[in-house]
Amino acid sequence: MINVSARPSNFTFDPQCTALVIIDMQRDFLEPGGFGSALGNDVLPLQAIVPSVQHLLSLARRNCMTVIHTRESHRPDLSDCPPAKLEHGLPGLRIGEPGPMGRILVRDEPGNQIIEALTPLPSEWVIDKPGKGMFYATGLHERLNVAGITHLIFAGVTTEVCVQTSMREANDRGYRSLLIEDATQSYFPDFKQATIGMITAQGAIVGRVAQLSELELSLQTRTTL
């Protein structure tokens, strides 16, 4: 078992029963000229975590953890996009409309792909999710049960929306979760900090939070024992 120094208390896990979940590190959210940028957001804070997420991904691979990449995406016919979501936003910047990198949040479009620096391996799971959370309409809970996964380590964007939603969904389904603080980010720094406070409140009501260095140290200690 691995014991990680975390807040508000330590996170203990077995790598064989743990999955790293990398949320929505997609071109449309991180790259200049993408959907996120077109909405008026500064993408530089999101780009800044890419090296940390790369390092976290390398740690997971070396320690034989299951790796899950998610993409917020919809079918080309938008049949999995509810009207309230479809109608959200300014005309010209709505789901399915032509965007800077193809149709916005539509599967197989260039902007919907995971950034090259985090390209999934063929053995890793890629979950196309039509909602903010990774469990809604994806069948992921059933796959995790079959794989014997009980613990989840989270990274990705944005902290307050898709990451937090996925962690809360995981909590409702009985998973124990850890968020790596320097491997997640928001377009709005205050939102990230507020979300971390909400996740760890009341004795880790949603999950625990740790720095990447703390996880790495715990894994290194294990390999030298």
C-alpha cells in the first residue's frame, strides 16, 4: 500500500486498484485559438500544468496503474446533447457550431482531441463524456468495477467544473479520490482555490488533495523498500 501525505489527511492506495483520471486535456480547452480562447479565456494557466500532468502520467505508467483520459464530447448528430446545454452560450459559440478547430465539442473534430503531449497509449482508456462528470452516460462505473478499481487520482481541467463534478460523482459511487493540486487548473485561479476548499472540507467530504511531489515521494519510497 502507498501512503501519500495529503490534505486534510493521508491518502492510502494500492496501485493495482487505482486509476489515474486525466480530465479533458483537449486542444479546444488548452490551445490558443481554441474554443476556450474564443470564449475570452486566458489559456496560459491551463498550459502551465501540462509538464506536471505529463510527469504524473509517467508515474502512473511506471507503477502499472490504470490510466483514464476523458474528453467532453458529443456525437456528430448531437443526439446526446440535451436542449439546455445545446442552447447555452452565444450564437456562433455553441456546441456543434463551427469553431476555430472544427465543430465545437463534437467527437473526431480536431479541437476535441487530447493534446499531443498527453497522447493516450492504445492500452489506456479514453472516455467520451457528454456531460461535465465522467460517469454520466458513459458506463464507466461498470468498467471500473470489472477492473477492480476502488481509488482514483485526478488531474486535468477545469478544477471547478469537470474535475469537481467527476470527483463528486465518484464519491457518490464509493470511490476514494485524490486530486493532484499542481496538475489541475482553472481559467479563474480563485475558482480553483475555492474548489479545493470545498473538496477537502469537513474531513475530505469529497476527497483529498496533494502535491505531485508528495505522490512521487511515496511511490519512490515504495520502490526502494
